[in-house]
Amino acid sequence: MAHRKQDINDFKSRVGRINNPRNKSYYDPDLGMHVPKRVPRDKIKKAKAHKEPTFLALFIVSAVLGAFGYFVGQVIRVRYFPEAEAALTVLALDLVLALWMVAVITALLGKRSLFDRFSQVAGIYAMMVAGHNLIWRWPEPMAAIYTQDYVDSVLASTTELSLIVGANVLSF
């Protein structure tokens, strides 16, 4: 939970609440509870601080957002620009649409730090290299998302559990 920066007026009002003779306790905003005046400060246990997400969790979330953006960009390209045939045109359209989708999604979710951007680019690259394996795994649902012609061309030009690096298909 974010706290605003406190100044001298906040300190003076806190001291005033504590020193008020009619109060047997005072509300401590740091603790979020009413504290009796007669209890020493070291006896009061603070609530455990909220644990920050780990580096790996932040990376995975941003990479998944990048991969999802590339997936949506590719779906848009396949559905609305079917005449794109040249490899460089397809790659350029996929990347432009992916970056646009990632920009829109991350603006909505507030994932716009430099670390998040690098993670999203890693997710886009992972989807570029291995995203066709989704079509191998689920051909019928992917035919409904993309088009049947695109699914057939991917199944004909790649193998299951393979990676596409440049113009090369690496099979395992």
C-alpha cells in the first residue's frame, strides 16, 4: 500500500493526538490500528510488510504479455492482410502489430518500465521462434482463431516441437 510523503504538519498532528489527555489510545496510521498510550513502542508488533514479487515473476508476466501481443498481432495480420506473401513484409507486419498490441496492453496494465519492455521483447522473440508449436498442439482451435489455410501452411512447412530461427526450421 503506497503512503504519501509526510511532513512536519503530519508529525505535529500525530503528537497532538498522542498527547491529548482525553485519549487512552491513539490511531497510528503506520500500524493501521489504535495503540494504547501506556504500552511502550517496542512491545507493539508491526504487521508484516507486503512481500514484493520476485525478479523472475516480473519477467515471466512481462514476457507473457509480449508473447500475447505477438500472437494477437499475428492473428490480425493473417486475418486482415492475407495478401502479404514476402517474408520481410510478413515479419515487418507481425512486429509492427505486435509492438502496437504490446504498447496498448501494457499501457492499460502499467507495465512500462525499462525492465518490463526488455521482458516483453523477449516474449515477442520467444513467440516468433516457437509460437507455431501452438498450432501443432491445437490445430482445430487455431484454425478458428487464424484461418484454415494458414494452419495448413504452418503444418506443411514446420515440424512439431521445432524452432524457427531466421529462415531455418530446427527440429528436436
